[in-house]
Amino acid sequence: MVKFKDYYQTLGVPRNATDKDIKASYRKLAREHHPDANKGNKASEEKFKEIGEAYEVLKDPEKRRRYDTLGANYKAGADFRPPPDFGGGTGGFTFDFGNLGDLGRGGAFSDFFETLFGQAGLGGQTGAGFRPQGGPQGGPAQARKHDQEAEIELNLEEVLKGTMRTLQITQPGQKPRTLEVKIPPGVRTGSKIRVSGEAGKPGGGVPAGDLYLKVRVKPDPKFTIDGDNLISEINLSPAQAVIGAELSVITLEGNVRIRVPAGTQNGRLLRLRGKGLPKLKGGPRGDLLVRAKIVVPTNLSDEERSLYEQLLKMEKDKSEKV
């Protein structure tokens, strides 16, 4: 008998919470209880695991739907046995990446989770949830290998330079094994990296399948991806837009200086060639497109206000002469 877990209570959200509300609450609580910020605090570490488990279920539409079928009849901590028709997990492989994401999961999920979803449900917080790619077809003569698919999350710097990830694979009845997986530069969301023969052996003479790592590139607050190009913004004062200026711009490789031409209009794109993303199969990198954003000042000194009033008068006189 396991104890029922109220995942909505864990995240502090109502049962009708939106995906956005669930994500916001998770990120707030996970940062608050992250082991790196609470070293040696066992209670906080356990809370962090509970938060990760709750988010793993409620962020996934299918898992959340199945969990919601239990209704609100159970209380947290009460003895729980799933209904006969619930359709829990079937077991399988679990994949656990080190150094994935900005929060991490921090450990295995509870017996309650595995009662509902089986080991096949594990893996979301590490970015390593998996999906079977194939299975036995008919008798032994037709048996074929089981491929597996896991999701891996990368930031833009890792897309630029490539990276190495440590992957731990656990198969029922076997010791966990660790792999070092090389992620090449230039991958994109949806790219798949094949790791031959590492999905584990299902037994019965069926050969080991391949593991496919499906890439998801994390959103970046400073850049928007547009194919091979990156788009960012730079703030300009009205004077800088009119007269022109030399300003510092953030790139994936540090700050560079850029010349803003005189008369730059709001929304104009300034191009920095070769400062975008690399291509997976080589070739020239994309560009960084810097969008000019003219910001009107709101807190003016007396001198600045006087100068703007003089400018306004000059513009008015000019228009009347036309």
C-alpha cells in the first residue's frame, strides 16, 4: 500500500490551474528548494523531489488526464490503491542525464508515481523522458529490436559549441550503466542524435535497440531563433537614433561594438554577420540581427526638458515654413 500524493497541493495550485500557472509555481518552488541553495538541508531536498514529481505529472497532458481520473476523493497521505481500470505503467527503461536544464530533478520518483505510471513515466525533469520506437512483431522469427527515444534540452551556447552529456541508463533487473554522449554543434529543436545499441536488450534473443536523443533548444531571454539567424534588441535614445552612436551588443561569444547609423528608425535591423548559429553539417554561420528599439525618456532634467522644448519649437517653425 502506498500513500496518495496530491500533486496540486504540492505545487500550491488549484485543480483547474492552467499550464502557465503550473509552470510558474513549479519554477518558483524549485528555485526556493533547489539543493544548490539549501546545501545539507534534507527536508528541502525532499521537498525539491516532491515538486519535481508533481510537475512531471501535471505538465504532461496525458499524465495529468490520467491522474485527474482519480478525482478529488483522496487526501494527501491517505492509503492508496489504484482502481483496477486505471491502467498504470508497464515498467521499462529509465534515462537520467546529468547537468540537464537549470533546475534538475534530483532523484528517483516515489512509489506512488511508479504505481500510477510505472518506470516508463520517468524522465521529464531531467529532459530525458523516453518513448518506445519499435517492438516485437509476432513470434521470435519476427522479433525486432526496441529503439528508445529521450528528450535532451540544450541552451544556445551548447548549440553553438556542442557539449558532452553523461547519461545513466537503468533497465529492470540490471545494474545502471553510464554513457558519455557527444552532442555536436549546430543541432536544432527536433534534431535526433542516434546512440547505436544503447537502448538496452529486452531479452529473448532480441538485439539491443538504438537510443535516439531528441533535441529541444531552451528559449533564451536575450535572443530569438530565426533559422540560422538570431534576433536581439538594442535600446536607443532619440538622440542616438538621430545622430548615430557606437554601442555594445551582446552575442553568444561576448559583447561586441556596433555602429548605429544616423537616422536609424524604430525596428530597423542591424546585421552582424557570422554571429548567429552554426549549421549541423558545416558551412557559414547565420547572422545576428539586432533590432533597434527607440526608447523615449520619461525622467528628464530641467536642462534636458529645455532642450527638447527648443527642438520642438524648431520643428514647429520648420513645418510652418513648408
